[in-house]
Amino acid sequence: MLEVVRVPVLSDNYVWLVHDPASGETVVVDPSVAEPVLAAAAARGWTIGQIWNTHWHPDHVGGNAGIKAATGCTVTGPAAEAAKIDTLDRTVGEGDGVRIGDHVARVMEVPAHTAGHIAYHLAADGMIFVGDTLFAMGCGRLFEGTPAQMFANMRRFAALPDDTVVYCAHEYTQSNGRFALTVEPRNAALRERMAQVDAARAKGEATVPTTIGLERDTNIFMRARDAAELAQRRAAKDAA
């Protein structure tokens, strides 16, 4: 089993340390800064061998150079954004595989937050690293893409198994949930989840990772339907 450690940095970023006990390999996903990540790995006796970037934004790649200088690690990231990430050693796109020990992550291209954003899906391990595309009860802002692209991303994620653990890169859950309640105030699962989130945040606790099943029940962006599907539902309701 892979071990995953959350490293909180900056104001609300999470960097993920992924460790394979069998091989001794350790991967960092989206390091904003270097020092806290290196310290977290050192505290566990882990040596960082790889960095996986999901997109080019500075709060996801800002630690690349420092970690690479300290460890000699290899940096992997989206081919479509190679010009914006000068520390990359390997570029990847849809369907490519990256490994940590015997564990394989397949790359999913999920553009919208940025034009070349990717996610790393370890299907056999039931986990996915989504960067800033999917959040707990939310989705990423559309800086370089379109609503149609983000909608397609949500549908791709929703097709994954319910128990898939989702590792996103920010602590946005409470604000996302408050907005979601204005859209679906009668969603009992959403109200229950928000009570849990509010209690956790009051104690300073993190609210991620999440799961695909939980997001399918409470994330308004994942629960959205396209116009054709809504029209079919209305027609069926009118005919009933």
C-alpha cells in the first residue's frame, strides 16, 4: 500500500508526499515550496526521487528547483505546459504512465483551469491526484479553458469508482460548500457534510482528501447535467 502524507504550505495549499514502502521510492505532487516538503520527507526517513506536476501555476511548481537541487529527483509534468515549467525532465500526456515502484499512474488530460492541466490516476490503488481541477465540493477556476471543458472533466471524474480517493491541492471545502448550499439547499447529504466540515475547520483540521462517491453526492459541479439530459428528464416528467 502506498503511504500518502499531506504537507500544508502557504495559506491553503496542500503538497502530497507519496511513499512506496516496498521500493522505498517517494514522489512529491505539486510542491509549492521546497523547505517544508524536504523537512516532512526527512522526518520520515524518505528520500524524494520524483516530482509530479499537474500544471504550471507557481503555487504548484515553485518548489521544484529547490527539491531537485537537494535530491537530484526527476520532475514530470504536462507536455502542453512544458514551456512554462523549466524544471521538467519528462513530459506526459493523455494515457501516459508514470511509476512509483510497481504502482502505475495513468495521466488524464483535464484542461480548463489551465490549458494543459493533467491528473494522475492510480487505478489499482484507488487514488487520483487532481491538482486544481476538482476540489471537495467544487472545481477549479477557469483561467485558460472553457466551461465545456470543465464539465467534461467532471463527467470523467464522476465515472470513476465511488471509493477512489481524491487528492486535491487546496483547502477550499468550507467556502465551496457554503456556495453549494445556495444551489442545492435541500440536499440532505450536502447539509450533513457541511456540518462535518464546519466542525473540522473549527478545530483547524483538514477536510481533504475526499472521494468520488462523496463528491457525486455533494459537489454541484459534478452533479450538473447537460442541457440535453435535462430536457429528457423534463419531458419524461411531463409525460408521467
